[in-house]
Amino acid sequence: MREILGRRRRLRLRRKEGAARLEAALTFATAWQWPVLPGAGTAPAALREGRGLGCVCRDPDCAVPGAHPFDPVLPAATTDERMVRWWWTNRPTAPVILATGGRAPCAVSLPALAGARALVALDRMGMRLGPVVATPTRWSLLVAPYTLERLGELLYSKDWVPSSLRFHGEGGYLVLPPSEIGAGHVRWERPPAPLAAPAPSTPVLRRMTKGGGGRAEAAAPWLPDVEAVLDALVEASTSAPDGGSRLAY
């Protein structure tokens, strides 16, 4: 009886988590126009001692278990509501992957300890921050889209950039909450800023669905410029113990 009740609780939990991921993916894609796709996900059969869950891709040396595109591949990322619903209806436990760059947000990620220090430093400076994604091993600050040329100019002016600092720009990706990956839960350390309600005279756009319903379109969360946060991130990564040179989420 206990085993049956345990299975039922796990099934209810999986359904709840799947519904939350579908809702999040729809918000990113249709309300904020962020292109998303399902990530590889984790595989219990690929458990590795001391490394947490393995990856569906079955690569024993996968650096980001569960937290990367696999099938479909990254160029398939979309803002189409029907495609997003189909993906997460068929794979409700799949991580939500953001295709960074272009018109979508970019990001800068660093080891978790350095990320915590960077946020303290930026708060002391009175810097306004956008969403911050946290996993047990790395924190990622979402920033406004930047080009590789502009990023290169910014980095060229630095004496040194730690290898643990990662830049997620055009052609890159980032796992978003509420996802589960090999390293553990993905959460918001700083959630997206609440969106102000539209004035009574302001029309609310609604994307119509086949059934006649719709999801209200809203402005995407505010994002800081990468230049505004880069110095603090470089400093925090330089002073933190070197635990993030390996690309792990």
C-alpha cells in the first residue's frame, strides 16, 4: 500500500512539474518572444557516481548533463505556441532551453560563489539587474542582446578575463527555470521584474489560439546592458576560488 501511495505521489508531482514547465515555456515564447526548445534532459540509466544524473545524450563526458539541446537541435528554437505546446505535451519533464542572441536575451554566467559575490557588489553600486538564473554550480545574469563584435571590444579592454566566465550570445543557449538538470534544480535567484499592469486606455494584445482562446502578450522583462555588469562579474570571478573553469551548469 505504501508503495502504491508513493507512486501516486510521484506521478502527481511529475504532472505538476510538467504543467509548470509548459506554462513557463509558453510565457517565454509567446508573451516575451524568447525562442525556446526542450533540452536533452536527464536519464536515470546514465547515473554516474558523484556526478548526479546523467544525460539523455549518453555521452559519458557530457559537461552539461540534461542542460543542452539534443533533439531537436538549437536552430529549431521557436516562439510558436503550437510547437511549444506539442514539445512539452510530449516531453513534460524536458528542461526549458533559451536560444540566446539575436533579438533574444544574452547572458553571462559564472561559478555560483562568484555569482553571489557579484550580485552583492552590483547591489552596493545601486545597479539595476535583470533576471538571474541559478543552478547549484553556476549563476547566469541575463542581459540585453549584444553582438560578438561588441563583446570582443569590451573584453579586449580588460587586462584579464577569467576562464570561468562564460558568454551566451548569438548561437548560444541557456537553461531556464523551472527545469531539472544533472546538476539539480534550476531556479530564479532574481526573478524577472514584475510587469506593470497596462493603463485602462492601453489595449492588451492577445495571441489567439485554435480554440478561440489566447494568451495575453506582455512586454518582456527589462534587461541591463552587458557593459554595465561586466566589470563586477570579472572582478568576482577573479577573486573567487577557481571552481568553475569547467563548463558545468
